[in-house]
Amino acid sequence: MIGIRADANRIIATGHVMRCITIAKEIVKQGESVTFFVADEESGELVELYAKGVSGIETVILGSNWQDMEKEIPALRHELEERKITALLVDSYQVTVRYFEELKDICALAYMDDLGKEPYPVDILINYSGYYEMLDYDRLYKGQSGHNGKPTELLLGLSYAPLREQFYQKDGHADSEKDKPAILLASGGADMYRMLSGVLKAFEEHGITDQACIKVVAGSMVGNLDELESFSAKHESVEILKNVDHMAELMRNCDMAVAAAGTMLTECAAVGLPVVFYQVADNQKFNVSFWQGTGGMSFAGDVTEEGKRDMALQNICREVKCLLTDKEKIPAMKRALADVTDGRGAVRIAKALLTKN
């Protein structure tokens, strides 16, 4: 059995859990069952929600503090031994070297890393970003090993981006019969900086709501849904979408997107959707330079401070209006995104975990 350790809540949003569920589904497809280990009820409910309908995935609540993972080590050790876990994938910024040291005698360990801040004693290190070369993992992990004493295996680059099957199985169709251009607006599972409502208001001020259809994806942790729905009620061009299952098809039917600099940028790249994006966390700074450098995406700014947020909103409107008026720019950006990733990273990660079985 394969184990996965990840959390989701209103502070860290759902990104860690979502990508791990995608990997878990691939593991199940390849004939192995998966157990998610989470800190608390909130994370447990979200895992069960997103994994609903998939047999072979179960959830164990450790009753721990997601911000202090070392204290859960005794409980997690017990669960790993009891369930005969052969490989554990950990996806959290709260891990420590000691955390892995205390677990590596039980099973193989894999870590989903974004930052490259220090080496961990793991069997598999995963960084599926486009900027991984900046972090010099070969040097960082020289001499490192995990459960089996063999050198840490490095799974690096966008070929390991764990996207859902819909992003590489092109069953959806693009709607070519549109009266207006369609703009996808999304912020991920949460919207801490209220960018959905902020962008909508800015679009209204700049007349963009009259020029385009706005498809707003409201994640499960968006706290001001009433405000968004009220705005939609005043504007026929604005549609609020909840619990979107077929995101890839939605993306293929849009002309551009406005989104935060998270996993969604990789999803947009997989379907060739140009994006105007903004930064919502310090750990996204490398993402900014990489995606902007592809030529298929445009950076609007950091929204984590009030003054910067207002500037980013203005930049978003300027970039969107440019894309709406310059008929050559969107096709050029689409071409720039071609072949950035095939989206099959979850399949490759699942196979790597199962080799440790």
C-alpha cells in the first residue's frame, strides 16, 4: 500500500491535496491502494470530497497540528507499520529533516518539493517546476539517501507535472461559435486576497465586462461567494461556476485566463491557454520568472500587499484589453505554450512510487 501525507485548509488552500489526489488516482489505476494521512478533520473532509467516487483511496486523521509535523511522528509511525505502507509521499512545507529521519526506517519516502531550501533523507525528490535548474538539486542531494540506502532519485521538470487525465486526454471540444471572447477567472481553491471580486470590479470599471464573457471559477474555500453571485446577477456576461469537474474543457473553450501563479498555470500551459497571472505567495517568485519567460503568459504583479494589489489589478486590465484588441497576440501566446508539458507527470510519479513497493 502507498501512503500520502498532505493537508488542505483555508490557510494553505487545496493545492497540495489536489495534486496528491491526482497521483493517488494513477496509483489506483495501476493496481495499488492508497491511504491519505492528514492532520485534522478539515483536511480529511477535503480529501474525501475530492477523492469521492474513487475506490482504493482511504483517509486517516492523525489528530495533529499541520504546522508542527514533528509531534505527529509517533502516531504516523504506528499507522505506517500497522498498514504496511511501502512508500510514503509527503507534500507539505512544514516538514523537517528529523521528520524524514524518524520515518525512513519504516518505508521508502518521497517528497514533493517546490523550494529546494535544504536536502532531505528521502528516496525520491520531486520538483515539477520549470525553474528546477535554478535550485541545483544535483549538488543539493549529492550523498543523500533514504530508506533503501540508495542515492535519492530526482524527478525534475514539467514532465512530472501531476495534471489530471482530462488535461492530456483531449476528449473535450473547443466552442468556435462565440459572440464574445471568453475569459477564465480563477484563484485556486481559496481566494485569500479576494482577487476574484477585485478583478470583476476592475473589469467593470474598464468596460471589459461589456467586451467579453467572464467565466469565474469559485473554489471550495472562496469566502465571499455571495458577493460574486450578486455581481453576476448585475452582469449577464459574468457566470459563476462552482464544483467544476471538467476544467480542461472549460479552459479549451476560453480565449485567455486570469489566475494566480499556482498549479493552474501548468494546466493552462497543457491546453495552450494564454494567462495573465499574479503572485499570491513568496514561494511563487521563481514561477513568475519562468512562466513569463515562456512568452505564453504575462505577469501582472504581487498582490500580497494592499498597494501592490491595486497596481496588479490595473496591470491585469491593461494586459487583458491588449489581448482583446491585438488579434495576433493570443495565437502567438498559444504557440509559445505548445510542448511546454504533456501533463502526464502523475503517471510517472505513480510508477516511481510503485517501484519502491
